[in-house]
Amino acid sequence: MKASRSSAFLLTALVGLFSCFALFTDANAQNLNIAVVDMQKALDQYYKTDVEVKKINDQADEVRKNLDERQNAYQQMTSQMAELDKKVRDTSLAKSVREEAMKKLEALAKERAAKGKEISDAQRKGSSEVMEARGIMESTLVKEIREAVNAEAQAAACDLVFDKSFLPKANKAILFTSQNVKDLTESVIARLNAGASKP
């Protein structure tokens, strides 16, 4: 009987303790100045984003152009090999002509294999460089946006700022936002674009 009374007392004490904790947490939460920012929108509308994306696209185009030139050379070798192969198989031609064609075919086959490896290596290197440049670009832009968010948050005396887009896009960090929560997105975008040169 004593044990059950002790358990009941302990349970009551714990419930009281958790209730106090909940009230304390609610009271603190009510005093917090909370705001949200759509980081994805800020990134999309930041003037530097278009500039930096164009640089990456230009780099990717240059890599593609270089690969196209090598691919064209590779295709020309393939066509030449096909012509030489015809000569090798053409029994109406003199033996010396066919043997000469075979020598050229073997040499061209080695050159073509080397060109194929060169293309493959260039493709891997080019893709890696573009991906690395894109990663650096994204990190740099996000860092600049975060600095603008920090400045706007301090100006608005915010205690917490949540990203309502949860960049990069994945599961939403916030499921519901009332009209009472400040949205700093537009002021952040305005701060970011303040340094843009006007046409």
C-alpha cells in the first residue's frame, strides 16, 4: 500500500513538473520574435544568381565545344578506318595496295583508341570542373544570402528565423505559418539587390 502511494505521489510530482516546464516553455516562446525567409525565392531573385549561373553555363558550353571537336576528329577516324577496311577486303586490288591499307588501318586503329581515351578523360575532367564550380557558386551565394538574412533579422530584432523553403528543396521545415509571423523574404531580396547596377 505504501509503495503504491509513493508511486502515485511520484507520478503526481512528475506531472506537475512537466506542466510547469510546458508553461515555462510557452511563456518563453511567446516572448520570442520569430520570422521566416524563403531562401529559395531569395536565391532565385538575387541578381548575382543569374550572373553566376551564366558563368557556369559558359564554362559547360566551352567543355561541350571542346568535346565536340574531339568527337568530330574521332568520327573522321572511324570513317577513314571504314574506307581502309574496304580496301583490305577488296580482292580486286593488288596485294601491295591491300597490305599498305592494312598498315594504315592498324596505325589508325591505335590512334583512334588513344583519341577515345582522351575524349573520355576530358569528359570526366570537364564534368568534374563544372560540378566543382557549381558547388562553389551555390555555397558563395547561400553565404551571401545568409549574411543578408542576419542583417535583416538584427534590424527587425528577431530571435529566430526559419527557412520556409528549406533550401535545398527537401522536406519542408515549416508546415504552417500564421500571418502573425514576420516574413523577411522581400526585405532580404531588396538588401541583396541593392548593389545591382541599374540598366
